[in-house]
Amino acid sequence: MNPNGRDQFEIPKELRSMAEAGFEQARKSFERFMSGAQQAASALEGRSEAARANAKELSAKAMGFAEKNVAASLDHAQQLLQAKDLPDIMRIHSEYVQAQMRNLAEQASEMAQAVSKAAMDAAKPSNPA
């Protein structure tokens, strides 16, 4: 008995060794889990940055196209105001429509390439840090 009047409880050495081994194994498992979680977070962060960059590029491209198309429309309207007669209006309009069809085809092709690139970038496996 100890001075408090109670029997002192001792943990057997084998049980203590098993508990210490279990604790050490749990600690190592937790460290591996945290390391994996940090790697996953880094990979997602890298992909997120690439996605943001691609989205910014696509947005800038779309804004550039919109700006170009609005400018072409304003030029077209100004040319129509200066037309001398109906045949002149028809010629100006025909030229405008043909030019816009070419521009829209080029813009659609550029956007398709940019979207394809963004999709390829998103599908690339990222390199862990």
C-alpha cells in the first residue's frame, strides 16, 4: 500500500510496450495522413492557379473579341450613314456581313483552341512540391 492507503497500480511492462508501440504506429500514420493531405492541397492549389490563369486568358480573349465586334458594328453604322443610295447600302452591308462571318469563324477557332488548351492543362497531373 502507498501512503494514501491505496494499492499502487503498476502497468505491466508488456502492456506498456504494446501501448507505446500502438501510439508510435498511430503517430506515424497521422504524419503520413497529414503529408498526403498537404500534397493533395498543393496539387489542388496548383490546378486552381492554372484554372484561374486559363479563365483569365479566356475572359480577356472574349472581351477582346467583343470589343473588336462592337468597333466593327460602329464602323458599319457610320458607313451606312454615309451611303449615297440603296445599292451603296447593300454593298456596305454585304461587305460587313462577309467580314463579320470571317471574323466570327476566326474567333470561334481561337476560342476553341484556348478552351482545348485549358482542358488539357486541367487534365495534366500536377507535380507534388
